[in-house]
Amino acid sequence: MEHVLVTGGAGYIGSHACKALKKDGFTPVTYDSLVTGWKDSVKFGPFEQGDLLDRARLDEVFATYKPVAVMHFAALSQVGESMKEPGLYWRNNVMGSLSLIEAAAASGVKNFVFSSTCATYGEQDNVVLDESSVQKPINSYGASKRAVEDILANFGEAYGLQHVIFRYFNVAGADPEGEIGEHHRPETHLIPIMLEAIDGTRPALTIFGTDYETPDGTCIRDYVHVCDLVDAHVLGLKWLMDGKGSRVFNLGTGDGFSVREVIEQSRAVTNKAVPYEEGPRRAGDCTKLVSGSTRAEVELGWTPDRSNMNQMIEDAWNWHRTGHYDG
Ligand code: UFG
């Protein structure tokens, strides 16, 4: 069976990608430092522990498995943290990715799928973002991902490293079969924090800013189900293996939800009150990030059919109540 090297395969999105790859007949090889990932979530193929900056280790893993492609998820991904410690983001996300991309090119890999982010767009006046929207990130996280997109463009030209770049909007939900789910320590994302506040495992949720220029004053995001998101990655991999060339795709649904709307939907799905308080803005947050995903739907044949808010909260809630990782 063909191997796909999945960096960050022990993380939230990477582990779901491994499950989708296995289901599609590939063998996912997880490469993960376990700094933020969980060994318990590596269930669908071999595990190789290592850091992206450890080039010798990467070379060894490429030589052992001879992967047909790389899916690169491993990254630090907290907008707030990236504003306080930008060096972490440039070292880990940019230097780490460069090390991986060089190792992939040196080993002769031609297909590379990269998780980028809508945070590369920054604040925009035109509210629905498409792939040709100008990228002007306002936080170090978005800037670090944007830099890796540039590296890939250059390596594509120099070494024929074909790449699909996915710019994610806000990923949510969990594997409906309950094998894997979202588990960050510390947790910073809205939906899991809210679920923890609902069941009392953390104090009230704080809404970061109620004075944004949106109908209810809170930030608006476009949420996509993690299973739909990783399905797009498998389609992107096939796109590359079919020789269709480098391409960028947004992955979102085109529907925006404010923080207050997500709170209300969570109350409705769980049938429990959401304890929350209102607080100041968080540095680096954009007012509104909403995508059109027309390109992914038309060109890849992507159908994000699990990405409705109720389903995402329900799947996240089921995982929250029943799933956990010990290590
Ligand atoms: N929020 C709160 N309180 C919280 C946590 C979040 O009000 O305790 C708000 C945020 O201010 C934001 C929204 O909920 O308006 C969503 O915040 P998240 O932290 O869940 O997600 P972000 O939009 O900041 O970032 C996430 C990923 C990034 C990705 C980005 C794309 O962490 O990796 O989505 O929008 F790039």
C-alpha cells in the first residue's frame, strides 16, 4: 500500500486525516514530536516520533517509507500565543516547514499537501474571501503560514514539488465514530472551551470582545467539520497524484456564525446553559472570516455535508463526554 507521511498525525486534524487516508486505501505514517499531539490518537498506521527541525530523522523516515506524498499538518496554531511569542511561530512553523520541504524535495517526493489558514487573509473589506483575495495577515500565526506558502511556490518551480494548499476556516467537530477528537492542552478554541464550561470542567467562557462591527458585536467565523476538511485532503492528494498541478483551495462553507450564535446553538444542542461572561478583545483576532468554497466544490468535487453547526457541536459534545487520551 502507498504510504503518505502525515506530519502532526497525532494532532486533532492530522489524526482525522490518517483515518480518512486509511479508509481510502493509503497507509498514513504519522511523524509527530508529541509536543502538542497525543500518541493515543495514532491508530491508523505507523508512528515515528520526531521534530520537524531534525533533518537527519526526517531523512531516515523518508528513506524507510518512501512516501508518495506528504500531508503537512504539524504546526503551532494559536492566534493569541502567536502575538505574544512570534519567535515560536517563525521557528516551528516556518523553519520547521522549510526543513520538511527540503527533506521531501531531496527524497524525490513530488506531492505535498499543506494546511494553511484563512488567517493569511487578515482583515478584509470584501467579506467573502476567495483564493485570489489579497493576503495580509494581522497575526504572527497567519504570517508564518503565508511564508510557508511562498516557500512551496519556490520549491515547486525549482524541484517540481507539486503542492495543494488548503486555507482552512475554523475547524470543529469530531469523528462521529468516536475514535478520535479534539484535545488541546491548553485548549483555546471556542467550541471545546464552551463544552468544558457547560459541563463545569472549567469556569465560564469569556467572550473576547463585544464591540466588533458585526450585528451582535462579536467576531464571525466560518466553521467546517473536521471530517469534511480531511475528505478534501484526500481529494487534494488524488488531484496531485493525477498530475493536475499546484493549486490553492479555501475550505469553509460560506456561512458565518458569531460567537454569540455559537453559544446559542450549543445551548440548543446540549440542552444546557452556557456559562459565559463578556471580556475585552483578544489581540490578533479578525472581525470576520468567511469563505466561499466554490473552487474546492467545483474542481475537487468536495461536498462538506457534515458542516452544519448543530452537527459539529453534537459530534464535539459526544467526543467531549466519551473520548479522551491519556498520552
Ligand atoms: N473566542 C472567545 N472566547 C474563547 C475562545 C475564542 O470569544 O475563549 C472567540 C475568538 O475571539 C474568535 C472565535 O471565538 O472570535 C473563534 O476563536 P478560536 O480560538 O476558536 O479560533 P480562531 O478563529 O482564533 O483561530 C482558529 C484556529 C486557527 C485558524 C483560524 C481560522 O485556531 O488555527 O481558526 O479562522 F487559523
